[in-house]
Amino acid sequence: MAKSRSHEEATVESFRKDPAFAAELLSDILADGDQDELMVMLKYLAKAFGGVGKVAGKAEVNATSLYRTLSRGGNPELKTLLALLKAMGFRLAVAPIAMKASAQKKLARRRGAGARRLAA
């Protein structure tokens, strides 16, 4: 009989094996704006990257404070969030909200014109 594992254990293992998947999921959660889900995700990520204590050390934040921050209802400062992400090999990035196809084409044309001007 196969040993069963919790959803948390399976998630942590998948993040450890595929950081790109973890980054994509984190981006989706940030886009949705669900702070409780974000805190759970960050806790799972910390476990995948050596545990909260190890990540706290790399991020140069207090481990006890980080445990509290990563609990449901946690509210990290931007400085803490950036340090935490960096310690795990990630960064926070900004992207435009999906545009209509016509706006994407217009933007691509403008970028192409800008590139041609720079090349001249």
C-alpha cells in the first residue's frame, strides 16, 4: 500500500522540484489578491526552500516574527516580503493587466518603431 501524504507535503515537494511552477502559482495568487492564500503559499515555499528558520536567516529577518507573518492573517511589510522572496530565489515583478488584442498590436508596433529608431 502506498504511503499517503498531505496536500501540504505534496505541494512543498512540487515547489522544491519545480520552482518555475511555484513562481507561476505565486504570481496567480498575487494577481487574485487573496492575502490569506498568499501567506499559506509563502509558508509552503519557505518549507520547500529549507524551512522557515533557514529562509529567515537568509532573508535576515527574525524567525519568530516570520512564523507570525506567514500565518493566516499575516501582513508582511513590503521590505519583509521582498527579502523573503529574494532568500528563496524569487523577486516581485509588475506586469500589465491583460490587454485587448488590438491594444497589444498597437503596443507591439510602438515598440518596433522605437527599436528601429534606436538602431538608426
